[in-house]
Amino acid sequence: MLFHITQTHSPDNCPKNEGGLSDLYDADAKGVKIIGIYGAFVQHKMFYILEADDLKAIQGFLDPGWTRCDVSITPVGTEI
């Protein structure tokens, strides 16, 4: 299943000078394949397209950013 994730943080919680974007997610999370990562950096928003079999895997991917970001998770697909 594919998921579109929007992750937003405030300017005071920006990871730019504290390790960067990779501080907001776990690229090695079990059960998650990263399809794409995109940023609207001036708006402090990140967009992820991920493939995963369950929500628990998605939560593991997002775990590093839970305390500094708001997140919306939407299942998406290519078929109507």
C-alpha cells in the first residue's frame, strides 16, 4: 500500500542546524520502502511517498519526528 505523508514543523523546531532532515524520520525503519521525499523548506513541510504493508511500519519511519512535527498520513493509489 502507498502512503502520502505530510510532516510539518515550526521554525523553532527546524532540524536544519541540528542534523538536518534525516532527524525527522528513520530511513531504516522495518517494512517501509521510500518512494520519494520532497520538501517545501520555506514552509517547514516535508512530503513522503512510502510503500508499507501496515501503519505500524509507517509509525516506525516517523518515530524520530513525533515530538517536533505534526503529521497527516493518507493512503493513496494509482487506480480509481
